[in-house]
Amino acid sequence: MTRFIERVWYGKNLWWLLFLPLTFVYMSVVLFRKGYYRLIRGDKAVSDVPVIVVGNVTVGGTGKTPLVMALVGYLESIGYRPGVISRGYGGNASVYPHVVEPEDSPAVSGDEPLLIRRRAGVPVVVDPNRTAALGCLLDKFHCNVVISDDGLQHLKLPRDMEIVVIDGARGLGNRWCLPSGPMRESAERLKNVDFVIANGKAGLPVDYEMTLKPTRLVAVNGDEVQATELFAGRTVHAVAGIGNPERFFSTLEALGMKVVRHAFPDHHVYQADDLVFEDGFPVVMTEKDAVKCGAFKVKELWYLEVEGGLSKAFFGQVGQRLQEISSSR
């Protein structure tokens, strides 16, 4: 079913016409919600500290989390105290808002928030109501800038800066809104955000391009670290439960690995048996997947650590914009 939908959205065909009536209903609801919040809220809601929303206009993974972590690192380097809020997709905490701790289970906090908490080391709060997550973060921590991992369409959430991430390879698909296409809202929305970032080479106009730079391979259930060069020429089972697994598989091939592909749905809940193969070849997965597999007793289980690479010009503009926001308050 997933492959059929991807063919409809990203291939050259007319299957999308079947879903057009539902698309018009969806677009009407989107427009109504925007008008409703504009009416009841009036002027844009403002937070006590600047809020940067990193989101997308299409469904599926585009590479927001590496960008969030890159922003965290940059903001810390220039003296800010950033915190992160998220919906916590894939998690089910007993109480919300939930402050993510490094020892959390991804079943509680969600895989992406847990990854950010462990890698970036900054406060992370999850709540399906991102406005409540924002309030909790500011109450409990001394953050002076907040990054929302996703939330572009969460209209209640105050924001001072919007950054949209687009999958450079897939682009905007057929540019139709759900369910005829992958768009959460019209492509016109891109004209009203601060930055449009492409993850990889883009086939449409963007402000900046981000590259995911592989750094090393890390044992999922241990402390061992290997250089990626040591896996060049080896056959590996590549496992990915992300929005666009082919991007991950291609990355491994570019590193010289012979890849046996195993694509799972985004936010897949793994069982140890998913990762056991009779041939004994190493298993390499994404770091987002790895946070859910640390307890598995599987030999030769690795994740590829990556960093989001962006130009100094982008970070410079973000810093300048934050100064302007702060001085206007």
C-alpha cells in the first residue's frame, strides 16, 4: 500500500485523480482552520522567548531532526541556551507535558525527541499540544530560545521564525494536497516562511541546501566505534524505518558498502527478529532506529552517525534574525 501511494504522489500517472474529491475536502478544512485561528487570535501570538519552528509542507521524513541538532549546536556556540519541543510521535507518556530524559524508552518519549535529547544534550519536552510543551519548557528550564521539531501546521504555537525542510530528491511530488499528493498545505506556503532548506540537491528553488555528513559507525548495543572506511566493500543489511529509506541506502552505497535493503514503515517498532539474518552480515541502521534497539542482543548491529551540514551564511542569517527579534521586544 505504501509503495502504491508513493507511486501516486511521486510518479508520473493519473491515479491521483481518484482522490481529488477528498483533496478538496482536506484543503477546505485547512483553509477553515487558518481563517478560524486568524479570527480568534488576531495578531500573531508571541512567546516570552524566540521560537523557531522547523517543519515541512509534505508528509514523511525530510531531514528535520539533523537540522534541529545542527541549530542547537550553532545557537549554543554563540551563547544561547536552546531547548526543544516536539509532539513526541510514536511515544505514549502517561502524563503530558513530558520532560524527556536520556534513559527514557522511545515508547514513552518518541524516537526523534529521545535522539535529540541524547545527542544534543539540551532540554526536550514532548506533548501533542506543542503550546503546552512550550510552557513547560520555559517553566522548568532557563532556555532563551526554543526550537520546535515539526509544528509548522500547529497553528496555536507562537513562532518567530519558520524553517521548512524539503527532501531534495523527492521535492514536492505532484504538488497536490492529501490524499491526492504528499502536501500538507499548498506550495504557496513556502513564500511565507523565513528559510526553505533542501536535504540534498534540490530540483526546485530553495534558500540553502543541507548535506547529511556520515561521521562514523557506532555499535547499537555497546561502545565500539568504527570508521566508515572499514565497511567499504563489505555486504551489509541496511535497515531503515524512516520517511525516505532509499536516501539512507544510497548513503551507505556511496560509502562503498554492498547493501541488502530492508525498508520498514516510518517509526517502526522493531523486534529483535527483524534484525537477525542467517548469513551473518553486519546490520547497519539509522540512528533514529537505533534508539529503539539498544536492548537487543544482536551481534554486528551498528548505526550510522550523521551530522547536518549547512553553510555559514545560513547560520549567520539565523543569528542576525534572532538579534532582530530580541531587540524588537
